[in-house]
Amino acid sequence: MKQFVIAALMLGAAASAHAVDAAKAQEIANKNACMGCHQVDKKLVGPSYKEVATKYKGDKNALATLSKKVKGGGSGVWGPVPMPANAAISDADLKTVVEWVLAGAPAK
């Protein structure tokens, strides 16, 4: 029983360590002009973050795929309007925002 409790606590700690900081992610997205083309729950110029989360749900490569798209830009996945590159975003900030998007962009 003691081992079960320890294992459960360790799993809980690991899960909370990977929890998305929605407020920080939204701040980063605002600072990097992401919200000029994307909204959480409605299409603007690009797809909503909820649409992106749905499309990539269960894709084990989603974090890498979307990170590459944000850094390098892209086109053709969501329509004819290209997404400009955002090479200036730091890798840490990029990871925070993409994990937030993949989590369904929960509100802060």
C-alpha cells in the first residue's frame, strides 16, 4: 500500500510539472503577435487554437511539427494564406505556447 501511495504521488507531481501555464502562454502569444491571426475558439486569419488542438490530437509529433511551423512559417495546411515565420521566439516560449495550443488553449 505504501508503494502505491508513493507511486501515485510521483505521478501527480509529474503531471503537474507538465501542466500548461495558460496565463503565461497567452502573454507570450500576445507579445509575439500570434493573436493577430489566431483566436482561441474562432477562426480569424488562421485557424482557432481549438481547431489546431483537435487536428493534432493524438499525434505524437505534434509538438515538433507545430514548433517547426511557428519558427519557419508555412502554408497549405489550413488554406491559402501563409503563416509568417516567427524565428525570434525563444525555444522555451515556443514550447509553452505550442503545449498550450495542443491542450486546447485553456483560459487563464
